[in-house]
Amino acid sequence: MAKEKKISPQKAEEQKAYNDYVKEVTPMHSLPKNMAKAFVTGGLICVIGQAILQYCSSLGFDKDTAGSWCSLVLVLLSVIFTGFNLYPKLAVFGGAGALVPITGFANSVTAPCIEFKKEGQVFGIGCKIFTIAGPVILYGIFSSWALGLIYWGLKMFGVF
């Protein structure tokens, strides 16, 4: 049998005080509340995108052109909101609802540019611009290549 270690009363009180402190400073999150906020935030971004699509369609643009303008305007708005430090506040409120759409990707590219602009054009902005978005781009391109290779191989063997 293993021997139990005896904890001194002072050590036990220190541990209890520490545990109480950790409970006090640890933020409590409500999953349903966070999910609702993410749903509303992402939904509002989508509603804005739909409004842009409808407006472009009313101007006579075809579906592809309207979609391109919608993406362009959403990215532009995200960059502007990031520049004025509004998008990070939206992301704190809406969580994944603000980070998943194209606006979140634009924010992830813009934020390092703003943060590292003091270091200059090359070593600041140029080197740090893809610190967050870089892995997304890298793995997105690699996954596309790998799936394309699998598709090509299956097509060569007559599966498709």
C-alpha cells in the first residue's frame, strides 16, 4: 500500500485559498448563451450579405457578379471595422459567429498588419500579415491539392 502524505493545516488552508481564488477569477461561460450570441452575430453578417446581394441584383447584376460584389463589400467592411477596432469587439461578443464567415478571415489578415505596422513595411506588415491566416491558406491549398489528386486517381481507375 502506498503511504498517504499528510498535509499540514497551513498548507491545506493555502490550497483552499488558492482554489477559492481560481474559482473567483475563472470566467464562467454559459454554452447556450454563447451559442445564441454566435448564431445572432453570424446571422446578422449573413443578413447584411443578403442585403448586398439583393441590392446588386436590383442594379441588374447577374448572380455571379452580385456574389463577387457581396464578398468584396463584406471584406471591405471587415477591414474597416478592424481598423477602427470594432471587429475584435464584435468577435468577443459573437465568438465563432463573427470569426467563421469571410469577414472573420479578412479580420485575421488585417489585424496583424495593424499590430506590426510599427516594424515597417517589409519586416512588419510583409512578414506578419499571414501569421493567423497563413495556416488556413496553406492547409486549404494542400487539402485541395490532395483531394484533387485522389479525384484524379479515382477517375483514372474509372470510379467516377
